[in-house]
Amino acid sequence: MNIIANRLYNQLISRPAFESPAEVVSWLGAVQAQDYAAAKWALGLRMKDGSDAALDRALADGTIIRTHVIRPTWHFVTPADIRWMLALTAPRVKAALSYNSHRLGLDASVYKRSGSVLAKALQGGKQLTRLELAAILRQRGIKTDNLGFIHILLHAELDAIICSGGRRGRQFTYALLEERVPHAQKLDRDEALAELTSRYFTSHGPATVQDYA
């Protein structure tokens, strides 16, 4: 077996197979998107006729969502997958962040309160930037200094409260997940593990269990 050739084929690099960004993301399961420009290129090269504008449009209209899932970094996921993936992986991501949360003085009560403030601020289809959300949190007496604010937003994503909105110029915005993804598949833990495992080995294999872990 030619492992390299098979991986290039299954990862859609040697055979772009889909028309839309959402189809590519769904096939791969989740696509790391910390660097937005590079992440768009990763999707575009796997599409039959991808364009920069089409990828920006997919994020803007919510056919792909950019959020923290799988591990503490940005990923593209589809609306159909976001809720069961968050339910499966958020506890592990939060555990990885727990040391910094403690060091920054952020506990469950702070995250709960800030999550409520963010949800209220975004109700009605609003899409707000980080600076706008930070100002709202400060008005409610919640500190938004340095890394603490990033952790507040990250936890709100992991708690399925907020997710990516469209871009406003060069700035990213956040939206209310309940409004952006009102209906999404839910799986129990075993079903979610099976789905994630199947998705990974189908789209990334040949691979080992260590690769997957």
C-alpha cells in the first residue's frame, strides 16, 4: 500500500471532490483554523473550484462555523456537527485550560455570569467584535484584562453559548450559537466517539490509533 498516496487521496488533496466549503469540512470532521488565511487555503485546495470570496461567504452565512473545539485552538466545523463535537470534547479542553483559569482568578461563577452577559448582548441576531464584547463585560463589572478575556470567550464557546459570526471588515465577530445553529444533531457519548473516529480514519487514513489520539 502506498500510504502517502492514499492519505493524499483521502484528504482530498490529490482529488478535490466537493463544490462547497461545508462539504469539505464535513468530510474532514474539523479543520484547524487558528490562522484564518491558511485555513481558507486548506479548504480551497480541496474544492473543485474554490475561491477566497466563497470561503469568506461560507463563514459569513454560517454554513461553516469557526470555534474552539477538539482542543484549545480554532477549528472550522459544520452546523450539523458543532453541538455533538462540543459535548464530546469541551470537558477535555476545559481541563487543559483549568490551570490558567485558576491562575487568572476565573472560576465557574465568573464563567457562568459572563456567559449570561454575552448571551444577552448577542440576542436578536447581533454580531459583535471582541472589542465590543469586552466593553459590555466591563460595563457589567467583569474584568477583561489580557488573557482573562480570551478565556471568557473561549469558555463561552465551549459552553455552546457563542460561536463565530461573519467578518466586519478585517475583524471577526461573535454570534449567539442558539440563533446561528438553532437545530443541530445531538449524539450520546458513545455515538459521538464512533462518529468522530469514523470521520477521522475515513478522511485522514491510513492512520494509527496514536495519530488519532
